[in-house]
Amino acid sequence: MSTLPSKAEILDWIAANPTLSAKRDIAKAFGIKGAARIDLKRILKELESEGHLEKRKKTYRDPDRLPPVSVLQVRAPDENGDLFALPLEWHGEGVEPIVLVVPRASDPALGEGDRILARLQVVHEADHNYEARLIRRIGMSPRKVVGIFRKGAEGGRILPIDKGADKEWIVGPDATHGAKDGELVEAEQAGPRATRMGLPKARIVMRLGDPSEPKAVSLIAIHQHGIPDDFPPEVVDEADQMKPAGLKGRTDLREVPLVTIDPSDARDHDDAVFAEPDEDPKNAGGHVLWVAIADVAHYVRPGSKLDREAKKRGNSSYFPDRVVPMLPDRLSGDLCSLHEGVPRACIAVRMVIDAEGNKTSHKFVRGLMRSPASLTYQEVQAAQDGAPNDKTGPLLEPVIAPLYAAYAALKAARARRQPLDLDLPERKVVLSDEGKVTSVNFVERLDAHRLIEEFMILANVAAAETLIAKRRPLLFRVHEEPPADKLESLRETAEASGLTLAKGQVLKTAHLNKLLHDAAGKEEAELINLATLRSMTQAYYSPANFGHFGLALQNYAHFTSPIRRYSDLIVHRGLISAHGWGDDGLTEQEIERLEQTAQHISDTERRSMMAERDTNDRYLAAYLSDRIGAEFGGRISGIAKFGVFVKLDETGADGLIPMRNLGREYFHFDREAGTLMGADTGVIIALGQRVLVKLVDAAPVTGGIGLELLELEDAEMPQGRGTGRPSRRPGGGGRGKPGGPPRRKEAKARHKDAKVKRKVTRRRTTKS
């Protein structure tokens, strides 16, 4: 080449050939020889001083590009299951590139925190700039633990708060992060899986405060289950920039008296209702129902920072002392909350039902509403029962009475449809202002609750039917019928209680309702309700429609809570696209990933359920911790090889009676029947039996409650010949070995004989 290349030509060549960036490679590419190499060296140094190139050993590269082979740190899988990675060799001043890890079938599974060496390829995709292929894994992602730090002479130890955890973690003196003795901490594994003592080493990464503080109870569950509880600043900023929606492109619903009806401690209001008699003479006795839902899709647009964070969370998580919301407060508590007297964007459905409660038609609109009142369940019910207050009095005739009239029709339709009608009282943990448990109360079920429930179900059905009719993709709420083995177990429980569950036909909720109705008022009622619940499958989200067994509905989707469920936001976007209401509907990219989104939000829902359950367990353990030694009535709610679970009547708390606290004999576990049988006495311990227990342990940090069995079905536990606790009767036998060790072979023989008798009894019953 007769002339030297320009700086731009050199930069272009290096960008196109990142693996050939040594000075001699550049010289060869441009035909530079002899003394001209000195001029090339000068140009490269100028480019380096100007920041266009970075010299690494003997090669040059663009600092705003990643090297073709780079070290990456894998991030947590996103809502679609994709793995993105943090480039650890990024030195540019621009926006950090996004790297997607593209695994091969032969690659090992990668987790959050793993460091990998990968080969990179530049791509021009909407959500990433590079694609990475694994060369080798450099380091594994560390395990994490939440526990109590106990300071020692050299560092200390962490006692995990998990009920099932049996190993402590060793913390070195340089890895305590300043934690104090007795403090709640979050730590990650450091070094080998286990030391010579058999205990893993940990590094404290976060101090969570005093575990005895009331606020720590839900905080433990949040960190233990990995629920994101802090919004990134950029997400909050995006929310804070939002302005209220106007009337343009919307139906004006501000004169329709749509009221919100929520619990007294509700933190947001995302649904409003109104009903009136249908004036159409062809629909005598019919009603017109309106359900309006906050238009979250107007503010949370596909691909935005708000959208990515909402999808990541999947749903809001509710605890007795706090809410971890899916959306920042600017939206969940303000712009998307249907506050009284404030114009709010909504998507509403107008539904017409006949006098029997059957929906005859419906129509969706994108509107602007203004609620005349934010009401509570209790005050609405009181008004309907003849005790209105100043707020509900003026609304009784024009708003509240018509709502109950429409509900009466929907109630009749529900009775014909026969959704599953379980009777399992719900309990609520009540906290003081300081966050301590003051009581555990039964949640009162009012007709006002049922009214809103029926309105929401009907609106959800309308949303699913509309999108099906318009051939638009959506996420269904799926609840499949019970599997055969669980159904057979329920049938056995029913037969043991003297009841019958229909067999040899397609199962319907009506069959289960008959069983529940037959058990009502009997001693076995709670047992049958509990066993029926246990036979149910877990509901989930899916782009395929498999129906909702529990509600006895074929077409069902979640539409009514987009503030707290991402599934509902997907349905809202589907309705926007189907009606051509704007450019904020469901995108093609979202449609392609519906399967992954459904799986992700089903997982986040289960994660929240477990965290909420664990939090309630800890609050209940704290509530009972000062009553050690007290006796409680309860009912057996579960049986395992290691002991018996009991649900206490007073609080609904679940406690464990370990095998050692059952009696002075060996108990044989029958997995098929779900029972325990005493080796010496032949006593049978089964699901649903009444018990009297003594509280022997309550650990607020873990939520564990330990019990001792005193009486079974109002009779003192019979004493076998093995070792065990002394009798409660005066003069009863103490501990010792009067009859030798438990006779396990005899227990198995008794169990086998009982099994044969059960089979014979079933055959005789079938023949008769």
C-alpha cells in the first residue's frame, strides 16, 4: 500500500477483525513495510492517547468493544429463563454491553454468580449486543444462607433459620462484615463445600438486624426466598415521571358510580363495581353489571424498565406487616389506584345477566372513571343489613342495593354451576403498632366478600371469552382436576368416615360438594374438607386452556388485579391489541415468550405463597412462645415417617409431634394409608383425629412449633412396653424398659394384617 491508512480505516479494520489486532497484523493487512511501520506505530499511539484504542500486551482493541474471549459473571435467569452475564472485562465509557449466554446441550448448568470464560460474537438484537458460548466454568455460584450469627474467638458461626437445616456455617475473622453476636445475617458460601470439621465456610454479605425485632419476621422470609424488595433507582425514576391519563381515546365513565369495596387495611384499590336493573323489556328481572379495573398497561409498557421489573417480581407479596409490591408506590398506591373522587384510567367491562344470573352479553371499553366512594366490606354489609353510616347511607338505594340484587342472581347461577365449596375458616394474624402479635382471629366471611368475588369471576370469564373469540393469545388460569392417586386417597378417607365419594364416572365438583355436604355438621367435617383440599392440584398459568376445575369453568383468565399480578397485565395488553386501543398492547415478542412467562409467574406465585406461609408460621411461634407447657386441642393435619402434624384449634398454627413424643412404643408408618400404628397397643393414628397436645417448644426465628401428644380422640394414649414418657395418670409407669425394646417385627405383622382386613372390607362393601 503506497499510503498510510487513516485513523478511521484502522479503527474499522480492528472492529472487523478483533482477533488480529497486533501491530504486525495491522501492518500486514495494509501492506505497510519498512520505515512506514514507525509511522503506523505513531498513529496507533495517537489513537490510544485519544481513547479510541486500548493496548493489551502486544495487541490493540477498541475499549468500547469486548474482547472475543472474555470472562463473564452469570446473572440470575430472567423471567423467560434466559441467562445474561456481566462482562468483567468492560472498560468502555459508554453503555455497558448486554451479553446473552447461549448454552449448548452438552454445557453444564450455570447459576447466578458463576464465572465463565466464553467466546463472544457481536450481534444486533433488541435486548443484547453479544452472544456468549461457554469455553469453561471458572468458579461455581456460591450457596446462600440466612441465619443468626454467633461471634467466636476467631470469626464465628451462622445458625441457619431453616427448619430443616442441621448444619452450622463457619465464618472466618475477615468475613464477618462487622456483624454482631446474635444478629440476623445473609451469607454466601466461601471456599470449599465443607471444612475438616464437616461444616461449610461462609462470608457474611448483609446484616439484617436484630432477629427479635418484629420487622425481622417478614424480612427473614423475603431474603430466604429471594423476593426482590427494593426497586432499582431507574425503575423508581421511570414511575415518578408518569402523569395521570387523560380522556383522549377513552370512554367517559366518570358519571357511572363505580365504587371500590376492599378490606379496611387495603393498600390499593384496583377494582370498582356498579350494578343496575336492565331496562331492556326482553330481559325482565335482569341486571347490568360494570366491573372497572385500573389501566396499568397505560403506564407499564412492554419492554420498559417498569415492565421488566414487574415481570421479574411476577406478583406482589403480602405479609402481616408489609407488602412487597409488584409496582412502585407511585403506580400501585397512586396513579393505578382507583381512589375516591379522582379521575383514573381503567379498562371496564359491561356485562348483562338475566334473572337467573346467566351472562347474556358483555362489552369491554377503555375508559376514564371517578369513584364516588371507597368502601370497606364491613360498612357495605352493615348498610345492606339496615345500619348505614354517613358515607353508605346516600349510596344504599342507588348503588349498594342494586349490587346485592345482582349478586342474588349470580349466587343462583353459582349454585347451578357447583364450584368447589370448601369450608376452611381463614385466620388472620393481628399485629400491634410495634409489630407484635396481639391476636389470631378468624376472618369473617360476609356476603359483601362473596359479592365482589362473583363479580370478579364473571369479569375474568368475560376477558377469557373475548380473547378466545378474537383469536388472540392470552394466559389462562388453569386448575386441573385431582390426579387419580390423590382422588383414591380421598375416597379411602371418606369411606373410613362412613361417607361415600362417587366412583366410576367423570369427576365433577358436584360430586365433591356432595361429599362435603354429607360431612357438614359431623365430627369428620373438618377432616373431609382438609382431605379434599389436599387432593387438589396447584393452579397455574398457561397459554393453553385446560379449564378451571375448582371453579367449574371452561374459560378463565385473571383480569381483575394488574396492580399485583403480571398475568392480569398480559390479559389487559391482549384486550388492548384485540380492540385496537393503542400501541401499548401485547407485542409479538411477548407472544413468542408466553410459555416462559407463564412458567415464571407460576413460580413467583408459589415463591410468594411459601414466604407468606413461613412468615405466618414465625408470627404464630412468637405468639405461642410464652405459653410453653400449656395444653391445646387440635386435629391431626398430616402424618409423616418422622412424626405427626397437628393444626391447633385456637390459632390455626401447625405444630409437629416428633416420634419420640408419641408414646412408649414403636410406630409403624403406613405410607399408602397415611397412618401410624403402635407396635404394642395397635393404636392407629390417622388424619383428622382429635388430639390434646402440650406445647414443648416454639421458635420464632424458624417458625417451628414442637408438641407432645397427650390424648387421642378424647382418650389418653395407651402405654406400650417400650421406653417413652411417663403416664399422666396418678401412679402411672415411669420411664424404663419393662417390656424390652419396641417389637418392630410384630408391628409389621399387625400392619400387614390390618391391610388385608381393609382390602377384604372394601371387596365386601363393593359386592353389596
